[in-house]
Amino acid sequence: MKDFVDGTAFNNEQGNRARKLFAAVVLAALDDAIADDKKYGNGPEQIARWARSRDGREVLSCAGIDPNERVVSGLMEFVGRGVRTSVALSREESERRNAAQQAEAA
């Protein structure tokens, strides 16, 4: 029984690592689309084309993201904002957004 539990925990850990790896690929695709948007002006279309492709759907699924049209439109909106993923995930950006939302609410 102990071996089964150890094996299950190991497999779960491996699955989590794989999911994080594919999530990093999604973040890299977003950064590439943002760079394309700044350079050529077609970033949202690029990320939509990638997310709807067979490879894109596979990567999104492996990252734990359901590859539906709602996700595609969210990815396009994110790319349209033009904020790099490293900046968007930082604490400073989060605090700035929260302060801006509170200022709008007041």
C-alpha cells in the first residue's frame, strides 16, 4: 500500500511539473504575440490563430486550460493590452491595477 501511495504522489508531482511547463509555453506565446503586436500590429490575430490551431489547443489543454472561444477572446484581449506577461504577473502591477480600480469606484 505504501508503494502505491508513493507512486501516486510521484505521478501527481510529475503531472504538476508538466502542467507548469506547458503554462510557461503559453506565457511565451503571449509574449511573442505582444511583440508581434508592437512590431506589426497583428498580435491578437496571431495568438487567436495559434490558440485555435491543433498545436495551440494541445498546449492549452496540457497547461490545464480549456481551449474554447472564451479563452481565445481572453488571450486576444490580453495581447491587445500590450502588457508583457512578466509585468502583468508582478506584484507592483497588481497593486497598481487595484489602486486604479479603487480610484474609479470612489
